[in-house]
Amino acid sequence: MHGATIHEQVATLAQSVGFSGAGIAPIPPPGEEADCDYPELSYFEPWIERGRAGEMQYLKRRDDAGRLLRSALRIAVPWARSVVVCAANYNPEAPKSIDPAPPETAWIARYALTQNIQAGQPSDYHDVLLARLKKLEQALQQALGPFSSRCYVDTGPLVERIYAKYAGIGWIGKNTCIINQKLGSWLFLGVILTGLELPSAGPLPLAEVVAEDRCGTCTRCIDACPTGALVAPYEMDASLCISYLTIEKRGAIPDHLRPQMGRQVFGCDICQDVCPWNRRAPVSLDAELAVRPELVNPALSWLAELDAESFRRLFRHSPVQRAKLGGLLRNVAIAMGNSGLAEYLPKLREWAASPDPVLGETAQWALARSTGETGAESGISNYP
């Protein structure tokens, strides 16, 4: 079977199972003899060494020889010869995080707003995409014959966006997201590692498969980042990113970053919301990734009343579960403090006396930010 036919077949099958697009990234690239699969991966270890991964230990995993697993699939999965990269559009027809909104509302990142309309329940893109990848994997096995393969959605030992670039999905923007000229950057990525030496796009040289970087001189994402996490074009310090702080960070969030978090309680969309390439991005019609209206600009007071059972019911099968109830309430307390609204003072005073030390300290900070009220004035004696 000719390479172009394989590529076309992969793209067609991927769309038939619900993906917006797909491509193939070979491993290693033609003529590349370096230790990493692609040039961009040579920056991964220095990025880790500078502490840019924060507390995300899974990014720091090494093999017995001390090599970072995510620095090359040749290290982590020696049998892999190609990566089928699939993209799914999740751009909802909903307000943006940068649109005017009432001060008493929170923001939950778009990727966590999803639901399966047909099933009538929240959906997690990890589960949705993995099921589609499995279908695609089976179809490819039938079409190409048996081969070694493995499917991943965010959990594999690879930096997906780099392989997406070399599979022709798009270019890596200055906000470090993959950007497609027609679809924008609201894309979920899933991959199938294969033992097949599949070409990227038939007879085309690899350089012609890779999308041209069209960010140009634009720096809107860098300028808009509230915490300065985009430390340079194409470079993010994840330990400063609001998505990391509200989801991955355990314990207390550093004081100096809290005011910049605004009303973000789970994730952040700002660097994508300001991107010009998303102005005309098509709205997703995916029934398994439809928007949940109740989670768009939700009331802080509503989220603040969640307990273990209501949190479980509301966010079952949802990415928000990753933050856990304690983390979400910590984030809500920060958003309440940043709002400056007096209506939240009773709840913040209640939380300031919480046996949860992180929530208690965060609520005390929020009280001080809202009113200048100290722990002693709140009746709390352990204010730092």
C-alpha cells in the first residue's frame, strides 16, 4: 500500500470515528540521528531542570539509565516506529473567559465544560477520545494487518503537541498550544503509537508536511497571561500557569500569584481566547463534547456550597474531578477574595476556621484581600 494511500486511509478512518483530523508522525524522522525524535524535544530536559514542570512528577520520570522518558519515544517505547495523531474540536458556542461577566461568577476552562448529550451525563475528553482511538486502532489493524500499538490521551510518555506538529495537525504557537489554520487551537489530541514504519504523508518531504508557523509578530497570548507563565515565545513556565495552579498544584498556592488568578477556579483559557486564530474557529457539533450551560460562568456562591456528595454528582465523569473538592474550594476562596464582594465574607469567615489548613489559610488571605481583615479580627488566632 502506497504511503499516500495509508495517510488518506488513516485520515478517513479517524474522521469516521469522530475526530476532526489526523496525521502520521514517523519515528525517527528521516535523516535525524540525534538522541531525541524531533529537535524540539532537545529542550525538554533543560525545561525540567529549570523547574518549569512544578510538582508534576510524572513529567520527570526517567529510565534506568537516567534518561527522561518523555524526551524521546525511542527511549520510552523502543518498538514504536510511527505515531498516529488525532485531533478533536471542542470549541463550544459559549462566552469566552475574557468576555464581560458578573463579578460573582467563576470560570471553568472550556475543556471541562463538556457533556454527552445522548447519555445525559458529563463527559471527560480522556474517555471520549480513548474510545475513539480504540475504534480507529481496530480499523487500522483490519486494514493494515496486525501490528503492535498503544493508545494514549494525555497519559503517554510523549509530548503530544510536538508529534502533532510533525503529523501535520498544525504548528506550535507562542502559547505552546497546537494551532490549526482552519480549526484554531481548541483541539484535544490523542495518539496511537504503532510499530509500523508509516510515512508522514506519502511522497511529501517531512518539511512540506509540517505547517508553517503563522504566529508572526503577534504576542497577544504572552501579553495577556496574568501570571507571566509564558516567559518567552513558545516557552511556558508551567509552575506559573493558572491551569497548573488550579488543577495540578496541591496545597497552598503562592501568595503572589493569587491576585493574578482572578476568577479562574479550574484551568484557564485566556491565552487561547485572545489568539486571533480562534476568532473564526468553527464551533464543535460533537454530541459527546457538548457544553454544559450550568458550568459557563457559574456562581461562586453555588460552587462554595459543594460538599463531597454534591461534588461527586456534579463532576462525575468530568475533568474537574482532578482538582478534588478541596482544591476547587481553595480556588473558589481565592476568586472570592479577588472579587472584593462583601457578600462572600460570611463564607470566607466560616472557611477561615476550617480544619483543612489549606482552605483555612486561603480564606484568611481572601478576607485580608477583600477587607484588610486580619485573622485576629476574624476570630482566627493562627493567621500567619
